[in-house]
Amino acid sequence: MTDLPIVAHCEVTLDARERERLRHFARDLRVDEPALLATAAFGPQVSPGLGPWPSLVIEDHSWITLFEERGDAAYTYRALLLAGDGDLVVIAQPRCPGFEDYCRSVLGLGDVEILTPAATAKPLPLAQRCANDTAVIDIAADLARRSGGLNVVPYMGTGGVWKLARRIANSARVPVRVAAPTPHLTRRVNDKTWFAALAKRVLGAQAIPTSKAVYNLAALAGQAAALTKQCRCVAIKIPDSASSAGNIVLQSRDLRNMTLRQLRNTAASSLCRAGWHGAYPLMVTAWEEPILASPSAQIWVPDRGDGLPVFEGLFDQMVVGPAREFGGAVPSALPKSWRHRLAQEAVRLAYVFQELGYFGRCSFDAIIVGEDLAAASLHWVECNGRWGGVSIPMTLANRLIGDWTKRPPVVIDRANMSGAPRSFDKILAELDADLFKPGLRETGAVIVSPSRLQDGSGYELMVLGKSVAAAKAHAEDLAARLSRPGS
């Protein structure tokens, strides 16, 4: 796959006995939920995978609760980083010709056609807007017909994305592949409660923090009260949210003297302020400390006939604030034994996914808890059954330099800043001496998305360096400069 290079690191093997054990888990899940693999509603021409055709790349976050309330505007240009010559890219924001030219002429990512579906009176998921837009369908179907097929490469395998693939296939009358799992399986793997139960079964009870799914506020209060006796903080998590937007962290000392009614009301108020709309289940979990590392294992899950899931890298996430919001990532500095353990466990989880019919990008986030690594615990906290803030830059680095380890990338990501708005041309001029330029400057910063830089609300950058230390130092310098008032 020219535009989605998959580069393996840390080869993992599973013996015959372990494979059979994991297949058994997957068989049980398929029996319990036959709909996990269901694609019949999308027609015989639509299925998971990638074919030898051009792609339509789309970043639709509509199934991520609380992530973006009014569509996908701030992030949709990241799709351009996964596209190449002859592909289509959907965006949901005003065009930024400067960023498009930067990706094409500076980074050399290829000539693509940008599609902007018509605006709607009320906010709709980006994929649904595309499916409702005859002009978008006509362009995609025409490309599919001329090519003999089309790939839809989504941020996430939402129902809207699969319906969009159906519209294109019905119009073009050729196969359309979706580079993501089925909608039902996508829902499951991105649900923190479902993933916790799976990780516990596959890896053992010690593999996850103390946690429980609850289905009403009374049960939530009772579970939270019990946890206050074990830990300094209790977290309530909205299971299908992301980027810590759905994490409510409460101090145990503030909860211990409350009645169950008071605790229930406190939790409900905190959830409503975060944007919760009353959906269950919720997850109540110990908010563990001290955290030695927050590693994220990057995985590509191929078709079952194409070998084991591919372990592509391990990155330590940088977190910001008490809710541990994502602030960037750096190649892991964990000792080799820890990196090997994380790879082994991540591939086991991904193998079960593969046996369930999962295809595409996936990552698993963990925390290492303890006073020192010698006696620390490894706890898996969530699955990102989608692309994200680490996998997109990592894949971009592979596209630019062949293997991200040649020029280790450091990702820096900030939001909610109050800088001055400026044009993309001005941004390029201001950052010119810092930018990575293939063939001219083999280290430096890569702009991942233009939106926050343009409106002054933050930045999304990847810095490539000759070493992790050099990339990190450059990233820290850039972050300090961009965070100054008026920057």
C-alpha cells in the first residue's frame, strides 16, 4: 500500500496453543453477537479491506461522544496526510489552499481532489453529508467506475461511512472496500467497558484497573463510594468518548463524607457539565497513581489470511492537566523488556480482534503504575479502533522517510490557546526555518493540520529529528515559542 505504508517493529509470534486459546475467545464473542460481522445491509459490493484502487479518505468523528459537537472541521484536513496521487479527500471546513499546496509541493504527498459536501441547516456527520450530496457521490462513483473499484479510508468505521460506501457502490456498480471494521464491531472495540472485559479475559484480571460498568446513577454512587476506600481519586468515564473529554475525575476525600444521594447528585452534575446526555453504561474506575508512563501501542490489523497483526511502534503519550488530556507523543523510552511485553500483549488483543473480522488501524493505550519500573503494574485502559493523534503522524513519517525510526517523530498537540489568528502563508513564513523539507532539510517540523494554527487556538505538529532527544528538544522549543502571548 503505497500511501498507507505498514512498517513492522518488534516481531511478535504466537504459538499454536495460544492462537487456539484466542480463537476460542473470538468464537464465543461471535456466537454471542452475530451482528459483529454483519455487512449485508450495505450490499454485496461493500466489504472490509483494501483493493488495488484509488481511495476516498474521510475523517468523520461522529461516533466519538463529546469529541466535536458540530462536526469535524478542526481535524478533517488530517485526511490529506493519508492520501496520494489520484485519491479523493473530504473536508468539512473552508478550503486552505496553502495547506493543500504544502502537502503537495513541500511534503510531496501527491495530487488529490478535495471534496467539500454541501452545508446543512443542522449539523450532520460528515459521511452523511457526503452521502446526501449528489455531486460528491457522482465524483466518487465516476472514479470508482474508471478504476474498477474504490477504497473508502475512514478515520473510523461508522455506520455513516459504510452507508456512504453503499451509495458509491450502488451508483458505480463496482466493488467498494472500507478500510475499517464493520459498524457493530467498531462500536464494540471503542467502548471502554467492552474492551476492559475483553482485556481481562485475554490477559487476566491484573491487566486492567479496578473498574465496573454501571447502568444507573445509584449503582454509580455505590461503586464510587467503594473505590474511595482504595484510591485517592475515582474516575467516571463515558465509554465511547476520546481525548479525555469523557473523563470525570473526583477526589476521594471529597466523596467519603457524602451520602450516596449526595455522591449521586455530584456525579450527575459533573457528567452533565461535561456534556453527558444520559446514555449508559458508564464506567467507574480507580484513577491510579503514580503513573510512570502512558504507552500507546500502534497496530495494523490485516485480513486473517495475511498474517498476524503488525506491531508498528510504541509511543509514550504526553498528557496535560488532571484529566490526562492528550498533549502529544514521543517514541517510547521504556526498557526493552517493557517494550517487548507491551508488544506481546497488544498483539494478543489485536489477534482476537482479527479473528472477529477486524481490519485496519488500531491502537491500545496503557498506563504503567508504581513507584519504579521494577515493581510496576501494566494496565490497559482503552482501545482506539480508529486512526488518531499518534497513528496519523506515525504513518505520515513512514511516508516521508520510509521508516519512522530513521528520523524519530515527536508529536505536539495543544488546544484552547488564545493566540492571534493569521493566514497559512504567514504561518509558513514564521516557521520556515523550523520546517522539515524533503530533499532540502531532513529534520524539522511538519504541520499536521492548519486549523488551530490559523485561528490561534493551538497547534498540531510533528517534529522529526536525528534522534529522539534532538526531536524532543526541537519540539519543546517550538512549543514554548508558540505558547507565548500573541504567538
